[in-house]
Amino acid sequence: MTKRIGVVGGSLGGLTTACLLRDAGHDVTVFERSSRELEQRGAGIGFLRATYRYLAEQAGLDVSTISIETDNIRYLNRDGSTAHNSQHSYLFSSWNTVYRKLLDAYGSSGDLSERYRLGHELVDFASHASGVTASFGNGETWEGDLLVAADGIGSMVRSRLQPKAVPSYAGYVAWRGMVPESQLDPDIASQLGDAITYYVYANSHILVYPIPDNEGSVAVGGRLINFVWYRNYLEGGELTDLLTDQTGVERELSVPPGAMASHHVAEARATAAARLPPQIAAVVEATKELFVQVIYDIDVDQMVFGRVAIMGDAAFAARPHAAAGTAKAADDGWSLAAALDATADGDAGIDEALALWEPAQLALGRDLQERTRRIGVRSQVENSWTPGDPEFIFGLHKPGD
Ligand SMILES: Cc1cc2nc3c(=O)[nH]c(=O)nc-3n(C[C@H](O)[C@H](O)[C@H](O)COP(=O)(O)OP(=O)(O)OC[C@H]3O[C@@H](n4cnc5c(N)ncnc54)[C@H](O)[C@@H]3O)c2cc1C
């Protein structure tokens, strides 16, 4: 039986889920707060199987056209020489590239604007015995059988249903940026283009890898080199100052490209030159717009609340060290679709499906969070990360998987 399903949040988790539930024959509508299609200025993602599974298996896309495969995990010394190199294959893509492909796949079945409702910020909802109602900031309302909340780390749905589950600051942020490889010294571009390259130093680490450019090009010479640099800031004044943008506005989760206060950008560039290997410092130096994302932990002890299910970062925001955030969100969607498929067709089937879905996804979220928290502590606090440590291999379920 076709169910009316609303998905709140039209990012990678919400879109993957919407595509899968639509393919299973349900009547799906995505409600996205942003009034325009989303854009994350191309930031890179480690591209694990669950993230590309829909595009590869259901949308028939050749993954090599939207990602870059690297063959090496390489650690550098401060002087730029190689401290460790092991052969290990990873795929990398960019948030924008994957979003565009998922949106194309979701839009292929009809009028996208009807099914992907921009400018719809969920402001209220109520679950009852046989369904759910939702209201949006623009005055519209919706009624259906199931509401899936994929509204990210700042989830209003989670804050309403699990008020004690508030984001807890990890003690550090990620400084990020991308630079066209064509703008780097060719030697540096080629050294950084076939590997994930790490530099690990006191209470910090930085990783660098190639990603598609803003138009999705994966051709060597036309890609971007992306970095993620984890740096500690004390909670309170120091963090607040970092998150106060150049117009004086205090941000909460991130300061976007172009908005960082200039004294922080100058400090980051100077620190890169003073402390990072020359190849990596050159990437930071050449990046036009540095930006910052704060690292938080979020966990819940329940993901199902009547006819409301919370998933992705809305439920568990794990630290990024396993490169598995979008994969976990997608896995939540795959397993929800499977649970709905496996249970009775009638109305009671939804409750059965949600009961079937929740325990495994709670366990997945908890495990990932525990593992990535441990990596964060080892790197940013204990300084016990030695080059080549297998615990630091990316993976959703465990290192390498
Ligand atoms: C530094 C860093 C590096 C990372 N690296 C990786 C990586 O390498 N690989 C990887 O897989 N993941 C990575 N991640 C994690 C990844 O970005 C997240 O896990 C992923 O984006 C979560 O997807 P989501 O769909 O659950 O939520 P989000 O992407 O946060 O999307 C939530 C959506 O909900 C919308 N929304 C919010 N509130 C409302 C509302 N009230 N009504 C309607 N819409 C609403 C938002 O506008 C947004 O579009 C990284 C994260 C960080 C911070």
C-alpha cells in the first residue's frame, strides 16, 4: 500500500531516503528549509559505499564519473618527506557533486518542485495513532502516514523529541578549504593528487585529498585539492571569537567561505607556514576562502517517536574521522526502505517497520560515534596517533568497511 511520507531536510541523507521510498512506490515529499537548491561550495567527502550505493545501483551511474580514486595513504614529516606510505584505495567526491546527482535521480519521476519543496521550514508537528501532521514557517501544512526527520545536526525535530540530546562541543573545529590543482606548483599537485595525505602533530592533524571541481570534473588537472585541518579551541571566549564572522555575527555550527574574520584567516595561514609540511602549507596558502565547521557530538537513545523517525546527523552526528557521516545517513534510509518493504502492507505495517528499523540504526550510530570520538581524543588530546595506525582507516561499520 502506498504510504504518504514526508522527509524533512533535503540534503544527502534526506534525498537518498526520498529516492528509495519513492522507488518503493510511496508518495514522498521532501521539505527543505532553504529557499534555494542547496550549495556547500564543493567541500570534499570521503565517499563510502552507502553514500554512492543509490546512485550506482538504482540510478545506474558509473561512480568513477563522480569521484576520484586515490591509491595511497601517506603521512608526511614536518620537512615534507614521507613518514609512511601504504597502498590503500579510497574514493573521494564533493558534497555538491553527489547532491546534484541525487536531486537529478529524485527529479526524474516528475515535477521536482512539487516533490522537493524549497522554503519549507518545519516549525511544528504532531504524531497520532495513524499518522502525522506537520506545519511549516510559510504557513503550509501537510498530513501523512510517516515523517522522516533528516534535518541535520541542529534538528528541530530532535530538540523537540529528545530535548536532553544537545550538541556537545568536541573541543576542536575543522578548518577547511579547496584549491584548483592547476593553481598549485605542478610537483605539489602531483604529490597530493594520488593519495590521502596526512600530517599529524601536537594536538592537531590535517588531511588533504583530491575532489571533483565545482562543475563535477574528475579529470586530472581540473580537480580541486581539499583539506580538513582539525584545531583545538577552548569553549567560551576563544571559540566564540573564532565563530564571530567579519560582520560581527556570531555563528553556531560553521563560518562559511568568505565570512571568516580576517585576523583568524591570517593566523591560520601563518600557522600553516610555521608548522605544516611545505606541500600542505602551500595548499592552505593558495586557498582563497578558508572556512570553519565546529565538531560536535550528538546522540539519541531513541530514533522512533510514534510516526516520526529521526535519521542521519539529526540522530547521531559522529565526528568526521571515519568519513562516514553521509554513509550513515544513507544507511538509515536504506534500512528504513527495507523495513517498510518487509512488513505488512496495511497501516500497522508502518509501526512494525519502525520497530524493526530502530535497534540496528541505534547500534550503528552509537558504534560510529564511539569509534570516531576515540579517534578524536587520540588525535587532539592524547597525541597517540602514529603514522599508519589502522584504527584511522575510514569506514562506516569499522575501519576499512
Ligand atoms: C569537517 C567535516 C568533515 C566531514 N567529512 C565527511 C566525509 O568525508 N564523508 C562523509 O560521508 N561525511 C562527512 N561529514 C559529515 C556529513 O557532512 C554529515 O554527516 C552529513 O551531511 C549529514 O547528512 P544529513 O542529510 O543527515 O544532514 P545535513 O546534511 O546537515 O542536512 C540537513 C538538511 O535539513 C535542512 N533543515 C534543517 N532544519 C530544517 C527544518 N526545520 N525544516 C526543513 N529543513 C530543515 C537543512 O537545510 C539541510 O539541508 C563531515 C562533516 C564535517 C563537519
